[in-house]
Amino acid sequence: MARMESSPPEPAPPSVPTEEAYAPPFAPHGVARCRHFGWCGGCARQNLPYEEQVALKTSELNALLGDYAAVLKPMETGPSPWFYRNKMEFAFGFERGELAIGLRRKGKFFGVVRLEECFLMHEAVGAVLAAVRDWTTAHTWPPYHLRRHQGLLRYVVMRDGKRSGELLVMLVTAPPAEPTVPGGPAAFEATLDELARRLAPLGVTSLLWCVTDRQADLAVGEIRKTVLGHPWLEEHQSGFTYKLSPYAFFQPNVVLAERLGERAGEMLGGPWPVLVDLYCGVGGLTLPLSKRVGRAIGVEVEGAAVEDAGRNAALNGVTTVQFVAEDSLTFLRRFSNYSFLADRWAVTLDPPRAGMHPKMAAQLLRVAPPVILYVSCNPKKLVEDLGILTRDYRLEEAVPFDFFPHTPHVEVLAKLVRR
């Protein structure tokens, strides 16, 4: 007779951590501005004076680049290391048995730090999160439990238009079904106007309710209702106006992204008949560089981003740019058939943190554009790709940008010239 397997036991509810469990995981080197530093995963180096942070990143980057560091330029920094981010995602959870909305605890996937303040994004972050907590508590809506996949509230996502003054808030929830929400979706939706009234005086211009039934811990969902304002964010950068869909990627540091675009234009020179911008997103680099070329082609695999990019081009009256919804490697293979452009086109690329497709570097060698501008948010992957590209290219210049103060991360703009 076959053996019957017993059902796994229900996971025990998490115990309330002791006071020692909330102690910072390391002794701070210096005094940090934020009271949550040391256990919040948002910052790793806020305890260092900013000049030391820049020096440390420069030293780390030099060591990582090795021989390539000979062409490394000084770090580009912004006017202030505070309130620089234009987007952040805050999770719901519990801290010391109380409802919390904030960032993940340092080194703890399931832990959430109840943020009372944050100096990375917007001055109103603490007040906005407090207003959402008060609304949540008033209605006893339960946070979503990542292990049990039960509950309702998952994320508060904030997007800040640094130049437009708009502040977009997205409330991401699981489906509000019985018995978690007595009365179901209609009952929950009826309370959202109350939340909008709490948020509007704090400078929030748009509030969206988004729903997801996915178990993956992602701060995205289907937009179920525009409670306040409009379902997009307007921003201004490099002389262009951008209308961004709620989940569209846009460089998180607007000031330095603008400066990176200026440096990229200087490196590109020109005029070039054709520019191909791979991994172009919503056109944040394509549109500014289009001024320097006869024709620009932006390539992006995410269809929603391509739609945004096309709308942004039309909004700004740019008629010399075409955006293509296609995988960058596939496009590059197809574009390599146009051998008559071999010496008349340039390539820019800004891959995600995971880096380019493993075959992209070899394909770039095959099509051999005279100039490649490589924007990297992962210098380790950049070094790996340079190991291939420098077979036929010379690394002429590399400029680091401190897009992410108080963290170990850095952005690098590299110029490669065909030998």
C-alpha cells in the first residue's frame, strides 16, 4: 500500500523579537542623520561624511577597474546627497508587534523597519507613511504575510517629480476579498477617498490603487482605480517633458541623469547620421542625444516603456526618433545587415543591473560601430564586458556618477572607440 504523506504543519506565527534583535548589526563609524540607520536596509554608508563616501567609492572603483582605471575621471556628484531619489517602495509589515510601513530590515528579507523619517527621497515621506498607517489602523486592514500569502496591504510606492512638483502614491494590495475585508472590494474601495483626503494636504497630487494576486514580493499591480489626480507622473529633464506611466523606469537621480546626458553628448561628438540607443527605456537618453544625430532609434523590450517613449517624443515635437519594442540582441543582429552604415552610426546602451545579454558584447564586435557609449549601474558587469569589447575597442574615457549617495552603488559612463 502506498504511503500517505501528511500535510506540512502550518507555520507558527512569528514571535515578537527581543530588544536586542533590533540593535544595529554593526557599530556606527560616525553619527548618521537618520534615526533608523544601522537596521534599515536603505542606507549603508550614511554614517560617513559625504566626502569620505565619494573617496571610498572612487577607491573601490579603481580597484575593480584595474588597468582600465587609467582613464577614470573624477566622480561627478550632485548639489546635495539628501532627498535625491525620485522613487521608493515601502513595504507593509510588523515591527515589535505593531503595524509598520517602511524599508526592509538590513539583512532580513521578511523584516520591515517602521519609518518615521527618510532623507533619501522627499521631505514628506515620513508624513505620508504616517497618514497611511493611521488610515490602515482605523480600518484594521491587515498587512500581507509573505510566508502565508494571506492579508491585504503590500506596498506604498512613491514617485516624486523633482522638477514638476508632482507626488504620485500607489497603494499596492492583494485582492480585497472576504473574509480579509468584510464587504469585499466595494467596501475597501469606499475607504480610499478618505485616504486621499489624508494625503492631499501633504502634497500628494495622485493616488492610485493597484491590485496583485502574485505571491512574488514585487511592488507592482494592476491599476484598479485612480483615486486622486491622474495615472501618470510628469517630469522635466534635459529640456524635455516626460509623462511617465506609474511603473516606467526613469533614472532615480534626475540632476545627475541630466548631467550624464550632457557628458554623453560631449563624448558622442558628431554629428552622426544614425544613433542606436539600446535598452532605451522611456527615452531618457535617446531624446537628449537626438539633437546631435540625423536619426535616432531607441530599442526597448518593455512594450509599456516604448509606448511612453513614443508619447514623450510626440509631446516634445521630436520627429527624428523611432522607438522599437524588441529585444536589444535581436535588433542588433537584424541591424547588422545594414553594412553600408558601418562607419556612420554610433551605439549607446544602458542595460539593467544584471547586465547585457551574454552574447551582446560579441554581437557588438560583429557590427563594429565606430563609437560605443556604455552606461552601467553595475561596474562589475561593465568590467566583464570590457574584457570582450576591448579586443577591438579602446576604452577612451570613463566617468563615474554618484547617483546613489549613502549606498555602495555608482553609475559609470564609458566611451569605447573602435581601433
